[in-house]
Amino acid sequence: MQDTDTGFIIKDSSGDVNGIGQSNSRLQRTIKYITLHLVPLLALVVIAMAMLDANPFTGETIAPFDILTRMPGWKNTGITSPVKHHKHSDVLDFKLPSWRFAREKFRNYELPLWNPLVLGGEPLLLLVTRSILTPAFAVYAIIDDEAKGLYAAALVNLLIISVGSYLLLFSLGGNRFAALLGAVVFSYSGFNTSWFLWHHINTSIWIPWVLYYAVQIIQSKDVRYIPRISLASTMMILGGFPTVAVYGYMALVLLLLSWVIFSRSSFSDVLKGSGLVILGLFLSLLLSAIVIYCLDESLGRLDLGYRRGGSAFRSAKDLLLFVLPFHDGPLTLGRTGYVGILPLMLFFPALWLAWKRGIDWRYVWGISLIIIIAPLAFAWIPMDYIRQIPLIGTSMISRLILLIGLGFSVLSTLVLVAAYNKGIHRAPRLTYLIMFILLLIQVADQRQVFQVLVGHVKAETIYPKTSTIDYVRGHTEPLQGVISDRGYLFPGLLSAYGLSEWFAHGFRTQSEKDLLNSIVEKPFLTSTAAGFSCNQIRFDDANALAYLGKKFVLCSNIPVDSGQSKPHIIFDTTQKNAGSMSEVDLAQHNVQQFVELKGEVSFDGLLIPLTTAEYSTLPEIMLKLSNNNITISQSTVCTILDNDQQRVLDCPFASTVKLTAGRYMLSLIKRGEIANTRLMAVVQAINSPKLKIRIDDAELDGVLGMRGYEIKRKNSFSRVLEGLIDAYITHEPEPGMVLIENSLVSGSAYYLSTLEGKPDAEYDQIRLVDYNEIAMKFEYTGNRSGWVVIPVRSYPGWSVRVNGKQIKPTLFKGVMPAIQVDGKSMIEFDYYPTQYAFPALVSLIGLLLLIVMIFNAQTLNLKKSVDRSILITGF
């Protein structure tokens, strides 16, 4: 017997004798049920495991820790691992550190409401951008072995998206083979593969489920699917990447429009179907009210007006990436949209079938996901217009290729269903074989891209221990933090070890940026990520580091020459090649050089090369720089040096000379005996009104041979290494690494005499009485009036009591809470986010409505008799 709806062959039996046929019939029904329902799901499991290509039972897991093995911070571990892809750093410094912290809290039966380790502290459990309320995190937290937990999280994500895609596509086409192939197309499309290790995938895995239940609603008008679409939509919101959730709703809008316009349904059916879908989404908003509020609260503290979305695709030739994924070199995350060759080949038959079948709404929806979204994703519409689109205009528009991949999966499924139905009547077995081969080809095709971007590593690479990190962990107290250089990848990564990093990956207010810029020169690489060397840290101001509780600085790159002072040539007039050359005796003539500058220039001194230097005692020679007869600067006494086998007159200035555009005169001033002195320098004839030289009373077109230089002075990092700044102690827990300890940071909070200027941070005045992440107690032991500063980020929900009395703290540097004290005081600092009470009540109402609908769906059905022959039960 051939099941023409499913594409699977079920053998029939005949000639039953004495009940044998009846028994065989029951067995056949059982086999058919297993075949129809379990075999496709098992196939998706096998495909997912083949894609991951890791064996968790031999210590292999899915995570980009291979990047760490190539970083200087872990060079002494001896661990090596080939790096699959270098662009998954956010997984290591943003996602997994928060997951590790939350995992530890849950396993200790605590709620991770607040994470003190990043950005000076932020909400954790309710902040959706950390993806804590997701199935992937749940299995990661539950499983004892962290490596197995990471593998299970990856597998769960693949199964959720592939099963959801399979159910969606089967509900559209009714053919299981075609649905399997289509599920592979979308689940392993370029977007999902590129961002598989990031929060994007925790969101996109729920898109097919939302769409699947929407299809069930518009086909059946069954109220039972309202709670299901609500839950799927809520999980999509909780996924962690709000923009991707918006993409899911865009796909849903296009689905409903296609169905409303082209399904030829009655007006009442359109109202019922659309109304039930909207009701389900409204219920989802109620359910997720508390996390939406938390996200809005977090983003509402920031000015994100500077964010301007763009596209990673630059021209029409980028369409070749859908055919040849490696067309422009190694795969990049933002430019990988590959869905396989087969779906591309089936696109044009889909256009023909859509027309032939009278503009079938299912085909229209698949086509709209490509032709409507492509102009946005590829920025064929001017970006100034795209940026006006709410919610997506500030993100990378090229990420919309997610919906293009969905469109190809829908059209591929529909075309294969049509081909299957045509072939099954002529050659069933051949059709069955061809479909199976096409499925294998599609899996193999997409697997080549998946394996390039997603690789497995050994468990030993999971945040490996180092002597430096172990030392820091053993010598830090609560609220004391660290700064790490680029040898530790990016700031935020060490928070996975339980170390606090203010520079961690994330958005910041302008006050926070100003504060961080005051201790590191140009620390930010992007709007959310920082990265710098220890040379950029302003060690000169140890108090500034102490204000943030920075106890240790981890440095992996040590200056080779400890920053020895040496000159660096800025400009050189001896390199002019035009005009003739002559000589002038600087000792016997009055020489003045006129220069007109077009732009800015700065220098610490001037070198004048000499062709002859004869003297018994060198007279005092200095250079005076003036503008409009007003002296700007004057050099110290020049000396003669042998520089690069050439004698030069070196005239340093006491401080750096900084000149803007304008006309200047450089004059030689001489004091002392010059009769027996000859200092011959070159003058080069230059035909330029901007360069004039006056020798005695004669003014010529020319320039005196000079070289301007600046002094590369020792930076503060080098002076710390040489022990020249008393506030720091250096350690070397392992070869080639330097650990710098700020001795000013000796506790968890500090006293300031004033909030103005740069007062000393006095840690010895404050005693930490009690501490956990959401409740801290400090005692100020001094007798002076002043301020106690807690080195955490001020955030809504924190309350402060001084000697039992509620007070509102002042902000120090616009960031940290400062509590005014007048003698000995007890300070309590607690996280009570009462602002979440109302949104929590809304979410609770949504949950109650959800429960009511689940248990009363049958009585609430608007249509009592529904033909559910094509619906799958149990999902």
C-alpha cells in the first residue's frame, strides 16, 4: 500500500485466516504509525548529530574555545586546537560567561537575578539578551558535565528548529519526504549556520513553530492552537535577539497577507483565522510583559541614536554567494546565506507552479519571502529609507537573509510535493528512491558550510585554567575587578572565571563611556566591544583605576625595550630633490628660515645636519620660533651629536611644539666665541613662496636642511614594569605574562572626602560586613564627613539604607552610587526591583489566561466540527 500523502511505502496483506489478517492489520497500523510519526523525527535527530559531528562521550563538545588556545593568555597551558573560525568571540566574552554564572546559581538553588561580573553589574534572569530563559540554557544547566551540557544545548537547538520546520512544511504540503528536505534547507541555511553559536539561533529556532501554529489556526480555526502559538511566540521573544524575533513576525505578516488575499477563503473565515492568530500573539505579549519591560528598561538608559543599520552585501554580484558560498574567500558570518544548490534550482519551477495553480497562497508566501525581503537584505532600497523602518532599521539588514532561506525552504517543499505526486503514480519505488537521494544530497551540500562555521573542540579547551587567572581568583574580594589586555581576547571573557570586568561586551551610557575612557585610551573597538593593550592603560592615575575597584591588570604583551626614550623623525627637509644646493656657515651668518604651514605639525626638537663642524669650544646656539614677531618657543642650547654616521646640530625644545596652519620664522641665536667656529649646513634652493630663507640681509627661495623629531617617551606601562610608580606591585605567575596589582584597592568599597576633582580612594575606611550578589552590607569606620562609594553600576531596583534609613544615593562620576556619611555608619545595599511588579502581574494574568484556554479550548472552539485529517496531533 502506498501512502500518497506521506511518501512512505506501507505493505498491505491479504488472505487473513482465523484472525491472522486482523492481527496483521493491527501490526500494520502500528508500523504505519511508527513510520509516519517517528521515522521523520529520528531522521532529523540523525541529521543533527551528523551536522554537529562531535562525540560527547569522548569529551568533544560544540563551542568556539579553539580560539582561546591561540591567544597569548593561554599560551602556557600547552593546549592546542585547530581554529575553525575566528569570528565567534562574542560567544566567549558575552554569551557563555553569563551562562556560566547563571548555571552556578541555579545549581545552588538560587535565582540569578543580578550579574555583578559585567559592566559593573546588570540584571540577568529577566534580561532576554542573555538568553537564560531558553531550552538550550536549561539543558546546559541541568547536565553535570559542562562539555556534555554545551553539546546538548547545541543539539536541542537543532532539534527545535528542524522539527518545527518539518511540521510547518508538512502542514503546507502534506508530504513527509519533501518536508524533511525543506526542514534541512531552513534549519541549516546560511543565517542559522553563521549565528548558530550566538543568541540569534535561540530566537530563530522558534520562528517555524510560530508559523506552524498560525497555519493550523487558519486551516482549522481551532482555539486549541491559540495557547500553542502564544507559547511559541513567547519563546521566540525570550530567545535573546529581539531583532530576529521581529523577523519572525515579518514572516508571519507575509503569511497572513498571502492567505487573506490569495486563499479564496470566505470573509468570515478570514476574520476568524486572522483574529485567532492576533489573539494568540496578544496573549504572548501578556506572557512576556515582564521581560519586555526589563529589556525596555535596559535600553531606555541608553542613547542608541548613533546606531545605523547597514548591509554586509555590497553589490549584485553578492548573489553569487547563494550559489558559491566560498566565492569571495573564507566564509564570513554576515555574508553567508547559502541554502544549497537544489533549492535554488527549484525556485523557477515554483514560479511556474504558482501561476499554473491559480496563484496558490502557499507559493505566494514563499515567493514573497524572497522577492520582498531581498531588496531590504541586499540594500537595493536606499539605506536612508530602510533605516526608517521601526525595530529593524538600526540592525544589520543583511541578517534578513534568514527569511530568504525560509522562502527557499517553503518553495522547495511545495515543488517536491508536486513532483512526488506526479511520479508516485508512474514509478513509486523510483520516486521514493529519488526523494531519498535528494535528501542526502541536500544534507551533504549544507553540511560542508556548517562544518566550516561550527566545529567541535575537546573539553579541556573550555576556559582553561592558567596560573595568572588562578592567582587573581585567589586574591580578589567581592566587587574588586580586573582589566585584561587583548591577549585575553576581549574584556568580558574573564567574567567566565568569576572575575568582574567593567569593560565587558555590552551597551553603555555616555557617563560610563567617559569613565572608562578616563582609564584606558581609546578602549572601544565597536559600540559594544572593547579591546586594547596594556600600553593604552593610564597607569599614571592609580586612583582612577581604584574608583572602579580595579585590583589587577592582566598583561600578556610586554614591551621589548621597556619604552626607552628615542627620537622619531616627523619631517625632513633634507629629502627635497628639486633645486641646487649650497652651504651656509651657521656660526658666521645670521640665518632665519620662513615657513608657511598648510596644516598642523608638532615636534620636540630639530636636527640640522652639518657637512663641516670645526670648533674649539662650541658657542651657545639656540633656535627661536616666532609668529608675527611674537616668540612662540625657544629651544634649549643645541649640541652636536654623531647621528647615523653624520654630525648634526640637535636643538631640543623644553616641551612639545604644536603649530597650526600659518606663517612662522625660525631664527638662530648665538652666544659666545664664534671666531674660530665653522658649522656648515646645506641650503637647498626651492622655488616655493612657502619656503624662504634669509642669510644676513639676503632673502632667497630655499630651505635650511632640517629634521623635526618627536621623543617616544616611556609610557606609564613601562614605568610600572620598572617599578617607578609606587601604587603598583608586579607579579609573574607564569612565563611571559605580567600581573599588575593596584595596591590602592584593598577592600570592596571606599571613602572619598569629596566628589569633586580627584580625591584619594580610601579603602581602609570601609569594612565589608556581608555580601551576596543582591544584598551587601558595609561599615564606615571613620569619623570624618564624606562619601562612601560602592564600585558598582547604578541601576534601577537597587535601594540604599544608612543606619536603617532609606536614602537616595548621589552618583559619583555619573555612574556609581555615592552615599553621604557623617561619622561611623552602617550601609545596606539591596536589589529590590519593585518596578517589575506591574509587568509581573501582567505576565501572571497572561499565564492564567493561557491555562484557561488550554483546559477550555474545546468548549471555546468557534467551529465544533473540524476536519483535522491533515493535522498532526501531539504537537
